[in-house]
Amino acid sequence: MEDLTSISEGARGGDAAAGAPSDDALLVLFANGDHGAARDLTGRLGPRCYSVAMRVLGNRAEAEDVAQEAMMRLWRMAPDWRPGQAKVSTWLYRVTLNLCMDLKRRKPHEALDAVPEPQDGAKTVPERIQEAARADALQAALMQLPERQRQAVVLRHIEELTNPEIAGIMDISVEAVESLTARGKRALAKALAGRREELGYEDD
């Protein structure tokens, strides 16, 4: 669905470069006193934490708080981490979603804040305005989805995780992930259908 994938690159943090230490290795290095490893891992995973929290919560300040708390929990857990038992990113996504759900239970009626404008100096002002409008429209549509559908759609179509990865993060079956994402994607398409021309999407 182009409405989702068109902004996914801006929402996700960069992957480890070829030959760079793995998340596992960086976490072990940090546990052994290498604070440079923490900086590298934060640069790699922090933006993803924030992206997921922002899409789930729809509130910039709260997303920043959730991302910061998720990373703090990662550092506290580091001495007990066993390399190879799970992906660090999977563990972090699960913590991030749990923190989001805890926050929403405490404050169930938060208003939607503005979505940060995508940063790309190569784009013209009209292009940046249109891209921001698309991000706003997608965020507003996401916030109308049931909680679990929104989480699944964010992880699948914005974070671009596989269905088995999402199943592990959300503690549900792959079939349940497929059902949630399919229903969520249909709901988003319906919500955005009347705004395709306004948002600059060409007809398929």
C-alpha cells in the first residue's frame, strides 16, 4: 500500500552497516563498560523506538518519553543479556509497545499532536509540505484503528518487520498477525480513499 510505504523510510532508523558490530555484540560491549557501544546502539535503535511509539501514541512528547524509558530498560537489562537468545530489536519493540499500552491505560483520551515533518533537504518546499500532509493523514487514520491492529500495521508496514517477528513481539500467532494487518490495511485504505487526490496520490 503506497500510502504506508511512501513514508516508511523516514520513520525507520538505519540498519547496521555491513561489517558493523551486531546489536548483540554492542549490548555485550556496553555491559562490559564500553559506553561508545551504547552510543552506537542508541543511534541504531533509538529512532525505531521513537517511530513505533509516535505511531502508536500519536503524541510527540510521550513518544520521546517512551523511547527514552525503553532504552533505559535496555541498559539495565544488558548485564543479563544472553547473545543469541533473541534479537535485541525484538526485545526493545516489545518493551516499547508495553510502555505505550501502559501509558494509554493511564491516559486513554489523549489528543493527536502534529507529526514531525520529514527531514530531507533535497526536497522542495511543496514536496515537504505534501509529504507532511501525507504523514498527518496516515497518523490520523492510524489513530482510528483498534489498538492491536494499529500496533500490527505499524510494525509490518512502517517498521517493515516480518510476520514471524511481529508475532514474537506481540505474543500472538502468525495467523493473528496476518489477520490484524489485513484488517488494519483495509481500514486505512478506506479512511484515506477520499483524500488520494488531495494528498497527491495517482490512481492505480
